[in-house]
Amino acid sequence: MLSRIPFPLEKGDKLRAFHQIKELSKHHHLIVCALSDTGIHPGAYQTLKPYVNELYFFPLSRAGIYSRLLKAAFSSVPFQVAWFFSSGIKKQIHSLIDHHRPDHLFCQLIRTAPYVYDRKEDKTIDYQDVFSAGLHRRQQVAPWYLYPLFQAEYKRVKRYENVVFNHFNKKTIISYPDREKIPHHQKEEISVVPNGVDTSYFKPAPGHEKHYEVVFTGNMAYPPNVRGAEFLVRQIMPIVWQTLPRAKVVLAGANPVKQVRTLASPNVEVTGWVDDIRDFYAASKVFVAPMQIGTGLQNKVLEAMAMQLPCVTSPLANQALRATEGEEVLIGRNAAEYAKHILSLLNNKELSVLLAGKGHHFVLQHFNWERTTEILSKVITGSNT
């Protein structure tokens, strides 16, 4: 059960779901049910069907969403859970379960938990990230008029993460740091299932012409990416431009909101949706992910490392990545430190090549979809030890 159809792959939960489906399909019979609050991409069914035995899409109407949000205001249910829950769809899901009688039920994200938490079958909840921790960080930087909303949702989600734990006999999460933040006294029972990266797709592109000094990628409507883009362009790059005034930055990713679009200038390109993000990794010299808020493992960092780009990121992002600072990745703790790392990599070819090579090797060793999904498969079948 998924809260979004895993296509196109412009969001982290879609990417995780797609590759797990692809790998699990090699050894399991899969029935996939996916909600959609944004419409169904015309290529979704054709892309996913080769990997699943049964595929069902459930559109969520705007009227239903707004009605549920209004009701949620007078309850303790997290707004994001109310957004994705439909009692009518739940009846259809239960009917499908009764018809197909699957050996195991799998839910991605707490948003889908209420669809099956009252079922008696063997089942897994994939927390993926700790949403409450992400909301807490966003609460700290939210405008004053949004602070009460974030505070209320943070408390609701934290409570719900704890409640959901007891409704599923198996639990997974994306990283050990995320597991430590789950508000449950038995959180050690949660199995860590990292993301991977498709290294046959994201691979080094030697000889590609470099048009940009710095690249940052991601969904540019996602608040942690918006904040990271603003920090990069408004605080880090002005220091870099003092030394390299012609250094070019590209912000490559779908759905750039106004805050991101206004960052565009002769030295800063904002792309919007791109058909192949690899083109921008290959055309750049340094990847920078200055994440200030957010949780979980950053897929963008894995992709850049897989393409053998030297990477600079934050201590927050590296908590889940667990790369060796100074060898596989460089860490920036403030704008000046980020700028120093960027300039070092741009001015020292030997350092850049060495860091990129070790980062590439690190990803190949630790973040392979086949290997990480094998962990999930063992959790589902009960063969993990």
C-alpha cells in the first residue's frame, strides 16, 4: 500500500517504492495498491505493470481531502494522515485483501497505516523517515504565522508514530539515526532498510563537458530542498563568487516554487522538470547538498556519488549516509566552510578526483538496491536474523 503512485520518480518515497517493487518482484508475487492526490501519469501503469501481478490506483478527490482536513482539525489525527485516508477506499482495499488473501501486507509511510492497521494478517509498516523529527526542525524555522500549525502537526505525528508501532508486527526505517528518533520504547525492533542507487543508471560520465561549477538537485517544492537552495545561492555562493565571479550554479529539479525561481540569475540556472537528471550531474564539477532541515537518507547525494562527483553536504544529511568525512564526502557546518570546500575542489583537481573516487566506491559498497531490498525481503518473510 503506497500513498503515491511511484512514477514519475521525482520524490524520495516514490523512488524507494519503485526500486523495492522492482527487486521484490524477482522473488515475490506482488499486488500493489497506490493512492493518487495529483492525478495519474499516463506512463505509470505501463512502467509499473511489468513488475507486479496486480496493480490498482485509487484517486483521491480534492473535495474529499478538504472535508477530511476540516474534520481532522477537531481530532488528534495528523493532517497528513487525514489527507490520504478515505473510508471508501479502505473498503475497496479490504475487499481486495479478502479476495487475494496475501501472505503479507506492506504499508509505506504512516499515511497508509489506517487502511490496514485493524487487519490480522502479518504486516509491515515502513516509516521511511521520522516525520515528527522533520516537522520539529521545520517548526523551528517556520514563519510565526505557520508556527502553531507546525507545532500541532508535530505533536500529532509524534503521537501517531508511537501508536502505529503497536498495530504492525514488523517495522522498517531508512537509517539508524532515524530509528533513534522514533518515539517508542521498543524502537530497536525496527529493521533498518537503507535506500540504494541504481548504479547501472547513475554511473560516471567521463569526458562530458562541464557547464556548471556547482549543482544541487531535488524536488524544488520540498521545503528542505527550498531552504537548501536558498542557503546555497544567498549565503554560500557569494563567498565563492568573491574568488570565482563566473562560477555557475544549477538548481535542477521539478516544481520550483517562487522562492527557488527568484534565485535565478546570470550565474544561477533554475531548470524545473528535467527528463534526465544525469545530464546535470555529468555537466557539473561539484555537487552540494546543504541540507538544513529534513530527515532520512538523501537520494540526491547517493546519485551524485554514484556518478563520481565530489560531494559537499551537511552534518544532518551525513547522519544517515555515514560517509567518512574528509575521505568520501566533505562536510559544511556554515556558509564559510561550504565555500571553502567548494573552492578547494574547484581549484585542486587531484583532491576532487580523489574524493569523487572514494565516494563512488563507498556507494557501490553500501547502497545497492538489490542488497538493501534483500534486507526488506528477509523482514517480510521472517528470515532476518
